[in-house]
Amino acid sequence: MNVFGEDYVSHNLPLIFVSGLREDAGSTKQTARQPQEGGFRIRTDLPAIETALAESVSKAIYRFDGSEAPWRTVSPPTKLFAVRNVGRSFTLPPHKAPPPPHSPRLTNIGPGPPPSLVLHSPLSPLTPISPLYPDGVIDQQWIAKHQYHLPSAILMVLPLTADPNTSSLLDNQLRAEVNGVKSALSSTNYKTKLVVILLGDEVVAPAEVEERIAAIRKLTLLEQRSLCFIPSDSSPQDVLEVITSLLNALHPQSIEYYRELSKHTRRKRNRNATPQPTIPPTTAHNLPSQGWIVRYEFKLAVFAEFRQEMDAAYRSYETAYETLFTPELIDSADVPGLQTYGSVFISSDQPVAVPEAIPPADQLHHQGYWLQRAQKHTRRRRERAIDTPEEDRQMPVKPPTAHPGSRSQKYDTYLVPEPHEEAPLDRGDGFDHKAEILRLLDSANDFFARHGQLRLQEQLQLDRAREHTRTGSWTDAIEVLQPLWEKSTWRKAGWWRLLEHVGWLLFECAREANDTDLLLRLVWELANDSFSSRPDFDYGLDASIRDYAADEKLSVVFTIQDTASRIVTSFAFSTAEGHVGEPVDCQLVISSPTMAGVPPTTLSHIKIAFEGALKPVLLIHSAQSAEVERAGTISADIHLEDSTQLTQAEKRHSSSALPSVSGQADLSIHPGQTKIFNISVIPREPGDLTAASLTAMIEAEKYSITVINTEAAQTESTWWETRDSKPLRREIGVQRAVTTFHALPKPPKVEISAINFRKAYYTNERVVIELMVLNNENDTVVSKLQARLISPLTEAAHVSWVDQDSSEETKVQDVEQLLPARSLEELAPGSSAKLSLSLSETFVAIDHELEVSILYSMKADPGTLLQKTLTLDIAIIRPFEANYDFVPRRSTGDWPSYFAPPPTSTDVPSGLTQTFSVAANLFSFALEPVVIEAILLTTSSITGGAICSSTTGTLLNPSGAEPNAEDDISTSIAPEETKNFNFDLTIQKLVLGDRETVSLELLLEIGWRRPGSDLVNTTILEVPRFAAQPARHAAYLIALHDRKPINALLNIQCSMEASEDFAFSGPKASAVSLVPISKYEIDYKILPNKRDTEGAKERKKEKDKKGEWLKVQLNVVDAYFNQTLRVQPAGDGVKLDKRGGVVVLIE
């Protein structure tokens, strides 16, 4: 079986090559099979890709590698391949063998040309260089060709760069490489599929990627499914999804590849003709037709295995066997069991003659068993050599043939020397039986190790140790026996009788070698009741090393899980969860599984260590509380104290310098006894608590023993209860781990609340939040307060304590502000304390989160910390919004003279003045009424060479009446109410004649307060940018006011059309000539018609709060350009209608 070709029994799966990834020795199965010479060499010049993305791709592909998968009777759920990483270059096998070298048989005998040669595959029986030539059927090289060298598909992995400077060049190189591989595959005439996988090296825009991939696909003529792209930022899960989709689509094509090979083989089989060899053989016959049928059927079976069609493979194999073993061949073969040699009569009262049974060991398939038997024969050989009479073991004086009873006739010396050479008496240079036995054991051990026969290896190690003990090589025997004693499978399987034999043999060696440490370890374990008792042996630990002098104190460590210990410890919590600060009942159980008559085991102390915020528990042995009973189950309640309260003597007994809780108990355990210690622990912090280890210590004058239990859970999750003074066990922890406890936070009873906290606050408002801490605990508490503000934006607000001074710094971390902790005075039960926070610089309307935590402890229990957290959502909204109307007004000041000399000081403005009436319609978004104390229109910036000023805002009454003095000072605005405020804005140019447009950045500053509060807050609203154009038109108030600020003569024609709706006094038409920097006034007095005219009816319909409005036809025309000038209202009694006409108010 060992020499049977591995390729015959390997799992046949569709083979794919992976080219372009780093070759890893562990990523693919290494093989010594080399491709045939003269194959098709295919290579690419690009280096292998070694990025993290390439590693993910490699792992994803090898998840589909089924080379090492077991054979199954059903198809696996995943489409598997045989994956082989070939790097950037590989060789495909050749189709035809090369022509044979020059031979006399190939020379031209006649006048014509020599006959042409028919070339076949290098593995064909028709090729002279083939190992099957001339009449072989099949060879494993043909299977290896399809398993390792001829793939059904090639996965070509190439990089797609994101560098815009080299992307075009590298894309051209990619196309050249792909076309080169396609051309090479086309020249081989193999139907191998080429699939290209592009890996991005950096993030590339999707549109660019699609364009580049489309260009590569177009120029390489690749199919849609034969080219895929994996971005550089793909996660391993994304890569696996892409590769899974790709290989699932590729699997049917690979199956079709092997189906085509089957069709080609079937066509050759159906020809029913024997092919002609390249060179006819001279000493043998060609392969007959039956051999060719077997060859073709074998190929069909293998190709069916590649397709995972096992039924078809079975039928082809069956046909091949039936063709190979024809009836004529079976009839001519002299095979026992196939021929009839005669009849035999066997009487029923006579025993049946049966052949001697062959032991099973004689039928095994490796040499280890024979080497094991050989060492047994060597032992018997040594025994016989020793039992040889002494006269025969001496050197003979005469030749052996000198007398009739010579030794050559008495002893069989086949393969062995004479008795005086085998075991001489007068010298010690005879045959070394021990060395031969050890050599045979080592050789047998190697064979058993190769086949994973661990127990037979251990048996050989035991034989080896016995050989060492026989010759007194105690140290060598210990080196063999100690690993066998500590780590053998016999211990894990519970073969205690066999392990006991090893232990006592090791004990004998340790005693002879004076190994006190090993003696102590062996006596500790051999006292376990799993082993047999020796009545004449003293199992006391002191007695085992009494007669040996030690240079220093022995220190031995045992693990309960790995040894047959004298004591067994376990731990359990009574419940799965509880609260911080509340006692939790626990049980520590110590039992002694030792044999009867073994001295009791007395522990100096035992320590329970926990994972989590729980102090270790230390139990110290106290001989004063020794129990009278020596067997059975004993329960005891242990009172624990903090380690700070221990006496100095107790601290000296403690082996840990860590803070712990400790108690005293009787730790003397008799054989077969179980002791339950009931203890209570108090968790101080929330979280999971787990009993990590139980460590028991035995301190003696000459030694110290540490017994560690790293798995404190009991084999059976039980809890001991005492009923009628008898401990009884009950099952617990069926659905939980009894060594794990979850400490829940203690429900804090200290309340923290915000007094008069509002639903919303407003921008630019100084927010003061008053906090109150109320102690509902039954004890005095010591606490400190912590607060932090979390904002969506940085610097969106600033938080501080109201009494915080400059020395206390607020820690700012991005969008989080952490205030310095505030320690409160001791709060008695039922008392309270107050503290205030201030929130300022709230310029942005966003929501903030204020988290206030109080960390406190009871005065009687300072070790338990409790926490209560209050989270407040502070909504900052804008209290007001406004829109604005800018209306020009007539300047009442003196008009500057163009002929007046310029001012001597440049600081005094001398330009024209423009006046505007600004109406601010203020809408309240506040959730409650607020009082507006003042409203101002200020300038943040001005461009265009001018100065400006504005008046304080005045409240415009809805009736249109003039505001009184009280309205100028304070007004209340309700939620969702609109108030109108007026401002007079005056703009004056610095230089007379400057016609540059003036741009203003204005701010509306609103001083407001909440009702009942004297704190005035200021909210600033931005006003849209206002551009004041230089005046170049006429305006109408009650009088027509023409202004000419330009540097040219202007002729103006004014006319007032008559109407039945009113009468007027003033010029109906007039022509005015204005010199530069001048103004002219024309007065009109309007008398409305009270009769019921169409205009009067229209006026009544459009009447508003101010009154009725009368439309007049006033035309102002520039006579030079014949252009109608637009009339602008310059007072409250004049306005423009929707069509731009002038209307006046009728009082």
C-alpha cells in the first residue's frame, strides 16, 4: 500500500491556476512532480501582488480548495476546485513527444524519402520515451498531468493603478500581458479558460473605473464574466462575495472542460482501431485492443471524477476491470479458490482440519509491529544466553569439532554467535543486548509515531524504561517515565491500573536516584483512591523524604486538572446576579479522594482569586477549631474580615500582599471527607465576577506544596444545604456557570434634579440651571458632582459652574466640555444641597446635552461607590426672526451748495445726505411672552465712502397712529406674534459729488428679558445687505421735491392730470431747469371728491387701517432724454400702488 501511487487515490477536482499572487509554501500543496520537458512556457513580466487586498483574495480563493477535503458520498454544498498558485510563470504539458533521435531503422533504404513519423503524447504507449512503451496501459504521470499541470481555468490577478500620471501606460501594459497570455493559450490548443481579476491599489472614481475596464475588455476581447474588478477599500467579506460569485460562475465551465475531454476520449475509443506507434518495438508486442479499451475506460472514469459524476466513473471502472480480466484469463489462471481439485469426505465425529490461524499482528502493514516483536525476541535471546551453562560460556581450549559433543551440535547459532561470544564469563565484551533492544524500540517507535499510534508508543516507552531499570540506569529511566507519568493518554483515559504500574516504577527509580522532589510528587498522587493501596507503605508526605537530606526547601506545584490530587476544591455562587453592596452567599468545597489509612491533609491556607472588582478571599487554618469527626460531610460558616483588621501573626501566614478578606477555618481534611465552607462576599463595583482560581498551600519544614485549581467549577453544579444538622446537596446552575456572578449597580437613592428647567432657551441668553441633590439614603453620604456638556459643534456654547473661579479649568475635548468636579458637604438622610451651572455664548441655535453625575458613598461603607446620572437636553432656539422694508425719505437738512468752498477738515463729511425709513417686522419664536426693552439698528460695516446713523426703534401701532413715549421704551411680544418697529436711517457721503454706491452691513440688536426677571439679554439678527444708490430721481411727499445731484444741467417737466376724484391746487404743468447740486420744490394740495364716484367706491374697497388712499396722475419727465422718471414716496402719507402709480392718504 505504501508504494501504491498517491495520484491514483487522490481526490480529482477541477484544477485552476492562480497567477499573480505571492507564492506561499503553505497556501498550496507542494509536489515533487515536474512537468514534462518541451511544454508551453507562459509568463508575465509584472511582479506578484503582495498587498493586504491580495492576501484577502488569496484566502477567499483557497476557501474553495478541496484538495485536502475528505471523500463524501454526497456532493458538498460549495463548488470545490483544486487550486494551485503558480506565480507569474508556469508551463503547460506538451501535446506531442519530440521526434526520436537518429536511428538506423529510420534511414532511407530505397531511393525514396524515409517514412514519416507519427508522433504521440509523451505518456502514450506508442511513444518510445514513454514509461509505458510498448505495451503499458496507464501510468500515474497521466493522472498527475491533469491534477497538477493542465488546468481547466487560469485566474490571472493584475493590479489597476489609481495614479493618473501612469494609469494610461500601465493599462496598456495590462492589455499587452492579457493578450500575450491569450495568444499563448491559443497556440497550445487547450480549452483552458482565462479569467482576469483586477485589484485596485487606491480609491478610484467609479466612472473612471468603468471607463478603463471597458477599454481593457474591448481591446482584450474578454467576456463580461471573465473580467472583474475589486476596489482597494473592499473588506474581506466583500472580497469573499466577489470571489464566490466568480468561482460559482466558473465551475460549470470547468465541468464542461472535462466533459469535452471525455468526448474526445470516447471518440478515440469508438474507432476500434489500434494506433500505430512512432517506432515499432523489436523485442515486445504492441498494446492489444483490449489494453486500449482499458486505457480509454480508465481515462473516462478519471474525467468523470473531475466532474464529480461518481456513477459514471464507477461504470467506466467496472468496464475496465471486466475487459482486463476476461473469462479466458480467469480460466487459465491457477488461482486458489478458482479451481476444483477434488472432493474430501469429512466425518461429523472427527475434528475439521483447518489451517493454523495467522495472528492479526502478522497481517499489519508497517514494520513497527515486527520491530516490537524483534525486541521481545532479543530479550528471550538474552535470557537463553544467560541460562547457558558456564562451561559453554567459556572460551573453548580445543576446536569445537575435536570431540563428539561439540557446541556446534548442541546449539543453533543461526544469525547469532557462539555462546562464549554471546555472553562470555571471563570478559565483558559480549553481545550488547541492551543496545540492540533500545535500537529496536526506537525504530519501532518511529513507525508508530508516523501512524499516530500514541498508546503503542507509550507502551514502547514503558518497555524502554524497564530496560533501563534492569541495568540500573535510574536517571535514564526517569527521563522516560516522568513524561509518561505526567502526560500519557492513560491518565486522560482513566487507565489507573496501568498508570499505577508506571508510578511505582518511577518511585523506585526516584528513590534510587535520590530525587526528593519527584518522590514528593509521586507520594502525593499515589495516595489517591484511584490507585491500589499498599498496606506496608507509608503514604505520609514527611515519611517520603525523611531519609533524604535536602540542600534547600522543596517547593512543589500541582494543578488539580492534571494530577490525581489528594484534595479537590470547588467554588460556587448561590445566585447568578445581585446588586453592589449586598452580601452574596458562596460555598467553598474541599474534599479528599484519598485511600483509607492515608494521613489527613492539613492546609496552611487556601485563597480564592476572582476576575473582576472583588477582593481575594483567604481562609487560614486554625487548629483550635478542629473537628472531632474524621469522615463524612461537614459544613461550617466562616466570618470574613478585611485584611487591614488582621493581627501581625495572621498577616505572616498570608502569602498575598494584596488587599483581601480573610477568615479562619479548620483546613485539615481526612480521607474521604468533604468540608463545605459557607462564606459571604460583598461586591463593590458593578460588572462580572468570576472565580478564577483556587490555590491551596501546605507549609512544612522541608517542603511547601501548592495545589491550584484553575477551573473552579464543580463537575456537578451543586449547592449544599443544611437540614436537620446534615448537609444535603441540591442541583443548581443548570442554565448558568456557578462560578460567575453578575454584580448589578446598586440602585442609588440619592436624587438629582434641575429646578425650574425650561423646555427651551434662546440664543445669546445666559442660561442658569440650578441643580438640587436630595439624600434619600438611610445614612450620611459623601459625594461629588461631575458635569459635562456635549454639543454637535465645537465652541457652540460654554459651560461653567456659577461659582467657578479662574483657577479651575474646564477640559475641552472636541465637542465635549468636562467641568471640574464639585465636592459636596456631607448630606445627612433627608437633607439636600443646591448647585448652579451657567451656559453662555450660545450663538448657534442647536441642541446640547448636559450630563450631570453624582458619585457618592455611604459614610459607613466608603468602599462602595454609587452613581446617579441626570441627562438634560438643552434646546437653544432663535427667539426672533425679522424681515425688513427700506423706504426712501426726503432729507430735511440743508442742501449743500456746489459753489461753497470745501471744508478745511477732511473728517467733516460734505456730501449729499439720503434718508430711509426702515421697517422691521419682528416675529417671535419664543415659547412664552418676552419683554423687549430696546431695539437698535447698528452698522457692522460700510463701503462706498459714506457715514450712516440710525434712530432707536419705535413701535408702530397697528392703527398707524404715532408711537407714544412708553412704546419707545418697552413692549411685550407673545409667542408667534409680530411687532413692527421703525427706524430712520441716514446716509451721508463724505465727498460732495461722489456717486459710488454705498453698501451697508446692518445688525438688529434686540434687548429683551423674561417676565419677572431683571436680566436683559441681547439677541443679534443679521439684516440683509442694503445698497443705497445715488439719488437721481424726483420724489413726492406733499410737495414735489426735485433733486439734481449730478454734474450736468437737467430740464424737468412736471404735470398733474386732472380727475373727477379730486381737485388740486398747484401748477398743472411746469418746466424746471436744475443746475448741478440743487433741488426744487413744487407744492400740490389735494381735495378729494366726496361724491359717489367710481374712484370713491374703489377707495373704500381698498381702505386699510390708516384710511383711504387716493390715486393721482403725476408725471415727471426728463426733457432732454424724453424719459419718464420714477416717483418715489418720501413720507408716510404717500406710497406706490402695484403698478407704480402714486397714491396719497386722505386724512
